[in-house]
Amino acid sequence: MPSLAAHMDSVPPSGIRRIFELAQSLDDVVFLAVGEPDVPVAPHILEVAAAAWQADQTDYTPNGGIPELRAAIVDKLATENGIEVDTEQVWVTSGGMHALFLAMTLTLSPGDEVLIPDPGYSTFAMNARMINAVPVPYTLRASADFLPDLDELERLVTSRTRLIIINSPSNPLGAIFPQPVIESLLAFAKKHDLWMLSDEVYERFTYGALHTSVASLDTDDRVFSVFSLSKTYALTGARIGYLVTPPGMAPLMRTVQEAIVSCINTPTQLAAVAAITGPQEHVAAAAAHYRENLSFATELLRERGIDYLEPSGAFYLWVDVSYATNGDVGEWAERFLLEQRVAVAPGSAFGRHGEGWIRLCVAADPRDIETGIRRLPAPPPKS
């Protein structure tokens, strides 16, 4: 039997999926591990999708997406994100992960280095290894409010560095980068002539902090932006997002999209038009629901004396359980699931500096949130 490509052995598995799949095999599990919205899809979105299937609207579409969806995204970007683009910079993708993979494929050659946040979304490292590039983590430390250290970035950048990835609002941290930090990162990218990839999947869920789209501050066309409808509109299984490219890439993008998926299915694209252009009250209601759940969960954590990062966005809590994990939070999370029937994401799934932490998803029933937090081991008394 022939051997697979040698670099495939370096692709790290998902520590989150490991917990998720184990949890699926058990009974009576409290699920707080996976970022799945617990709110229903708005009826007007479902109606459009259902009507499209019933009308047999199942033909190929243009590689970049149906014109009405791309136009709706262009308008949304200008109105909500302060990003002025033309239609040929917008490419409809199979969720945000497809958009991330496209951007990394376009900017990284084998052996190139990409700066990724640690802790950060696990797919950043997985994608890099998939295309035989080298992920280089930059540390987000609790002592620095989980913001990038420019001095560390200067030490990490080399002649092989081609791309830096930022994620704000952050998965798993719930942190939001202030505009001055983003401006500093853009200046760093310009200084070293790097591409920048901005993951803004959680843009609509912010709590008392301003979300700044990186491309709105870009003056020399180096930013790729990734957006998704999965979290905003609870459409995770519909698999639809979009990549916003710098100008001038349309001919190449048509080729790349054709080679990978050709196009996204038509009913989902029509549903996305309805989502973006239709009423947004359900999005505001979801944000209020997540904020309420976060407040409830943090109150419980304080009551129990468990440390956590106060979130500014997304619907996650970054919780310190290092007192219980004995240096291996991945093994602890698996044991916690088997013994306590609570699924949480181990912090080590998001990078080396996630060791000792867990990510709790609060897009869940408050009763499950309370059960999960109360089953966490008690921390030692503080001196």
C-alpha cells in the first residue's frame, strides 16, 4: 500500500472533537464543550431555505456565490464593519473553516511560517499543517489581559514568516482586541510585509467592548477577513460563511473555489440572503441570552471561588482549573466527562498555553450550565 504524504502525520487532532465524540457515546451528558448555539433559527430563514428545496433550486451557482448574496454581504460590510469592498472581493464559503483554509492556502507555501494565537482556535494549527506550513504560536497571557505582546512577535518573526492570524472576538477566550492593539498589529504586519488573516466569526456577540474589523483599518491591501453565519444565525449545520479578500484576486479565487467546492448549495445561499437582509431581532435576542448566561455562569464561578477570564465577546468562558488537573488538562477533561458526565473543552486543545484551563460554552440551558459548574472540583482555599 502506498504511503500518505509525509507531512500529514504532523496534523494535530482536535482535542475538542475527541471529547465531543466520547460524550456522544455516553448517556446523560451535560454538553458544554462545543460552540453550538442553543437558540432556534429564525422562521423567515427556514422558510426561504425550505421553499428553495421545494422549488428544486439546486443548480450550480457562480463560484463566488449568487449575486444577491454577494451584494447583501457588500452592503453589510459597509454598514456594520466599515469595510468598503466590491462584489469580486466577497467569496461565499462552506462555513468559516472553509474560508480560513482558503486564505491560508492562498498565502502559505510549504515550509512557510504563520503566527497563530496561543490559546487560539485549534483549526489554525491544523490548517497550517494540512498545507505543509509551520504554525508558530504567539502567547496570549493572563498577565497581559490575553492581548498579543509585540516584543514577542518581533522575536518570533523570521524570513519564512508570511502570515499572522488574529481572532477577535476570540475563541476560546472571549477577549476582544482594542483598536490600538489592532493598529499595532497592522503596523507590525506592514513592517515585515506579512499577510494578515482576521477571524471575526463572533462579531455580533460583544458585551461592553467595541469590535473593530481589521480590514476597516487596512491601508495597503494585506488583510483577509473571515466571517460566518454559523454562530450569528445559529446555522452551524448549514455550513455557510464568506471570505473577504484584498482587491485583484477574483481570477485566482474563481480557480481556487472551483478546484475545492465549485460553489455552495443554492438553498443555503438563499437562506443566507434572508438572514443578512431580514429582521435582526433574533440576533439581538441571542446576544442578550448569551450575555445573561455568561453573567449567571460567572456568578456561580465566583461563588465557588474558581478563577476565570471575564469575557468581552463570543459565548465562552475561559476557566482556570489548574488546581485539579495535575499538568494534563486533556486527560483530566476526559476523566471528568467519564466520572461526572460533563463535557468541557480542554484548554490544551487551543495551544500549549491553554494548559490548566477549560473552555465552557454557555450557549446552553442555564440548568446545564449550573450542573456543569457545580460538578467542577472545588479549588483549595485561598491564603
